[in-house]
Amino acid sequence: MTLIKSISGIRGTIGGTQGENLTPIDAVKYAAAYGSWVKQQRNKETHRVVVGRDARISGEMIQQLVMNTLVGMGITVIDLNLSTTPTVEMAVMLEHADGGIILTASHNPKQWNALKLLNNKGEFLSASDGQKILDIAEGSDIEFAEVDDLGEIHRNDAYIDIHIDEILELPLVNARAIKSCNFKVVVDAVNSTGGIAIPALLEALGVEPIKLYCTPNGQFPHNPEPLQEHLGDLMKMVVDEKADFGIVVDPDVDRLAFVDENGEMFGEEYTLVAVADYVLQNTPGNTVSNMSSSRALRDVTEKHGGTYTASAVGEVNVVEKMKETNAVIGGEGNGGIIYPELHYGRDSLVGVALFLSFLAEEKTTVSEIRKKYTSYFMSKKKIELTPQLDVDAILKSMEEKYVSENINTIDGVKIDFAENWVHLRKSNTEPIIRIYTEAKSQKEADNLADRIIGEIKAVAGV
């Protein structure tokens, strides 16, 4: 089954059978459930929802189904068309809308799409609100509007520019210093909407963008997850063009990774670390990342006198913990930057602007910035789920096996050893168990992951 319903949204593959894939009927069903939930939140005559999408092939079809379902419920739709996840989040705030829907399957391949659901703050839904929508979808009490009360669709193509303008106004974005450096940067946007937004941001900052895979046609030229094994073309072009560095974003532009001037990966985990270093040296405070993120953020936070806190995996959990601890910067180790001064959402655009400011003020190279931080190495592996695998039983067995170690079970099982750690959890977005490890060498991280996978398979009898 490739229809996954969770707090991360409604995600599935296009085509196939209703209820088992993301078919047009499923898109309408969950859009209607969301629309019903939106109307329950605020008792008023009119409601507005912002809708935008990444450039994947199925996007226009799904968007029309979703928008017109909301219209049928009497809801006015602000149509951003091709956009980014953080831009839709910003638009919900700036429009004072009642919610938002982003049509994107993030880093998943092109056959996938999803409805990512936002509340009236432009933030992802809590687990309880997400469950309410799932309950509504399985019920039979959704009411549609009478003919005279149908909603409308209002197109607005200005929000990427508005998003950029808001970033340029941030005190820590040093546009003057950036412009004086005459940076040249290669951009790999995997032929999605980052190809619109990132070059536009760079040009606004006086940076020369060199476009690689920036045509927003949804034909992903490589696996869209921004990992080293997928980025050979970017790494080569940075060197060939003698660029200052390279930028890669995922299809909906909420994950950000860099390639240094030598064509070497900066390290996806270190995107947040470097941006946090810059923010903390200017505005000391606390930080948050999820349990699967590198220890390097803790190191940088403590260097600046702040307190680091780990949250459960998932943007909504990170945001909740950031608010609780009054964090000045946070995010996820997969390249997700959350900067509350702008909004509570992973945002590659603000990440780029802050990193460029850091680079310009340090008057150094990207590779030299990377040398500032302790090198931790991560292994990110997975086990495909089958109906025979009892995930809860497997995780409980691993918890019991390592009961003498430092165990955290707020999200799966994380085992902190003295020199390394492993985090095991069921994915919210794919039918897999994720196995993340971190150590002070890649070999050690890989060996630890392989050992744990072997132990899981022994427990599961596979």
C-alpha cells in the first residue's frame, strides 16, 4: 500500500486503486476533510485557504482537484500555483488565512505526491488536529456549500517575491556585505520550484546564480533527495565554473545542502550547524533539532552559551520544542532551517541568505567554514516494511537489549553510546524503518548501522 496518512500529511503514489494510492478520489476526500476541519476552527461567514505546489508532473491535476473541492465547500482559495513550502507558509501568515495546503511529496520520487496541511499560523498541524482530519475523512458528515455560497479562486503569483522581500528585511541578512563579495553560486533545484525561488533570491542579494536543473517541469534529473550520491553533476559544475559554492534544494525547497568550492559536500547535517553558528554569535540563545540530527549543533550551541534540546522527529515537534525553549534557531539535520524571526517552518531561502551573510562577514571560503566544526559522520539506512514485520515489537526488543545504555523513547528508540548513537524509528512518510547512526568516522557509523540492521533482522526472523 502506498497511501500514507500521518501528521506529515496525506502522501501516496499517483494512479492505482482508490484508498491504496493517491487517486483523484483520495485527493478530493482528504481535501474535503481538511476543508471541513478549517470551517470548524473558526465560526465565521467566509474562510480562506492558501494552496501552492511544487513542480512535479501530477501537481497541476492534484491542485485543481483540491482547490475546486474547497470551492465546493464555500472556501475562498488563494492560488499560488508553482511555489515552495516555506512560501505557502509565509502566505498563510501574511494573508491572515485560515490554513494552507502544499501539494508536494518533498524528497520522494516523481510518482509520489502529497497534501501537506497547515493551520492558520502557517505551521504544520499537531498530531491531534491531524487525527481529527483523518476521522472526518472516514466519517459521513462533510457538508458542501449551496450554489450561491460557493467559494472562489484568486490567483496570486507575487508571493515568492514577497517571501524574498521579507528575508531581505531581516537584521541578520547582510545584503551589503554579500553584494560586495561578487559571489558566484551553482544552483541544483532538481527541476522544481527551487529553480524559480533560489536564483531570484541570489540575484536580489547581488549573487550570480549558475543554473543547473532549474527548469520547473517536474522531470527530476536525479533522485531528488539532496544526498552526496545524487549530486555528481553539481559537484563537477562547481569546480568547472570556479564557483564559490553550490546549493541544492529538494523539490519543495525546505531542505538545503551545500557543496564547497572544491566540489566536496559541506555535509547536509552541517547546514543547520553553520547557520546556527552565525545566528548565535549575533543573537545568543537556545537551539532545537530532532533526535536524528548531529551532535554538532549541541557543540555549537554550548560554545555560544546556549542550551540545546532534542525533539521527536517531525517539523511540528521541532517547532513545538522551539517555542517551549524560546529557541532562536532550530530545524532538522536533513538541511531544514527554522528561523523564528521570519516564521516557524523549514525554509531553504532564509537558510541561503543567512549562510551567505556568514560567508561574507567571515571573509573566507566554504571549506574553511566547514573546518570550524567537529566532524561527525552519519549513516542513514532503512529496512523496507512488510506485513510480517511488527515494528513496535522490534523496537521494544532493541530497547530491552540496550537497557543499560542511555535510552530515549519519545520517538522510536534512540540509544546514546559514549562515542556514537543510533536512532531507530518508523518513517511517517515512507513504508520503512529508518536506522540513523552517528560516530567520529564514516566506517564506524556504517558498521554500527549494519550491526543494528543485523540485530533487527535476527529479532524479526528475516
